[in-house]
Amino acid sequence: MSRRTASIRRDSRAPSPLSPGPSLMHDPRIDKLADVLLDHSCELQAGETILIEAIDLPEPQLVVALVNGAAKRGAIPLVEMKS
């Protein structure tokens, strides 16, 4: 009898865990929430560093929107994902 082993490789064409990718539908409410959080709640300014802690999120869409929004405003986003 011969044994077979299988190796699992991540496809380099597969979307990153932090990008929404084509499989997830875009919800414009996520972008609006990110804008409110960055502009109203945090009053984020260019040059500031912001720590985004994502704890037990089932989908990374909000984190991606916050990172993109912070970068668009000239801030430096740092992300820490926890489960």
C-alpha cells in the first residue's frame, strides 16, 4: 500500500484576507459608517496615526473601508486583528 499526502497552497491569485475581493458584495453603508467614524467620532487629520482594532469580525469590509478612508485623509492606519 502506498500513502498519499496532499499539500495545500494558497493561490497567489486569491484575494488577500484584508481585501473585500470579488466574492463579497459592496455595501455603501459600510463606507458611510467608516466616514462617520473617521470624520465625526475620531476627527481624523492628515499625518495622524490611527489604530484600528478589529475584534471577532466575521467580514473585513469595515476594516478595509476604515484603512482606505484613513489613507485617503492622509493619516497612517495601523490594524490589529484579534479573535
